[in-house]
Amino acid sequence: MTAPTAHPLTDVYFEQRDALARFLRARLGGAPDVEDLLQDLYLKVSAVSPEVEIRDARAFLYRLASNLLLDRRRSALRGAARDGAWRLASHVVGAFEDIDDAPSAEAVVASRERLAALIAALETLPRKTATIFRMHKFDGLSYAEVATRLGISRSSVEKHMMDALKILAARAPR
């Protein structure tokens, strides 16, 4: 079984990754979510079919990054509006004490099934990729710290993380 051909846009992504990080960091005010946004961007880029012709790959990447920022902002505004409406409704009703915050039994079972599926997917990762993923996501180490500890380049850490995220996203239950 052969792997699907990657779009040339993926190469441009890796060439522009540092510049894209600066672009995102400037718009987020140095927020720590830049790496997450870069990973989301990579997932979008890697999903582009090789048959799709893109005239200006660099401009396309920056447009995707801008759209991710816009989606993030809209989501935050929706969440704030929803939370505000909830607080207002709760204040009017005065029923904070009567509301059970515990998840339903169905939600608990579904969450456990998703967790089991992700743990199983983690077990399928190549050993080095799994180690890098665990160090970054579970131990909270930055890419640079992981690279230093393993004696590899930061670029190598990034590529392993992208591979891990792609595999986990493909196998994650919806």
C-alpha cells in the first residue's frame, strides 16, 4: 500500500513555518496557542488534494492562517455570548444550586470510548514519534526542549508531531 502523494504546498508550509509562526504570534499578542494553530494549519495543508492547483502557495498559506485566526475569534465570541446568556439566565432563575454539573452516564461512556480509541491509536505510532508526542503533549515540553533532550533538530520534532497528529486525527472517533 503506497502513501498518498503530498501536495507541494506541504513543502512550502515547512519553508514558511517560522514566518507563519511570527505572523500568528503578532496577531495573537504572543499567545501560547501559536503551535496549536500551526498544527491545525498543517492538517489543513496536508488535506489539500495534489490535483488542486494553487498559483501562489505562500499567499494561500497566509490566507489559511488568517482564516484559522478568524475562526478562533468567532468561536471565542460565540463562547463568551453563550456564557453570558447562561449567567444571565442562571441569575434570573437563581438555580445554580439545583443544576447538576456532572456529565450524564452516556457522556461518561462515550468519553471513555474515545479515550480508549486514542490510547489504542497512540500505540500504533512509531516508537520515536510516540515518545516525542508524549514528551510534548503529556510532559508539557516545548519542541525545543524535546529536541534538546533527544539530541535531534527542532524541525525533526515538528515533523514527528505532524505525523502523530495526522495519524491520531485519522483514527480518532467522531
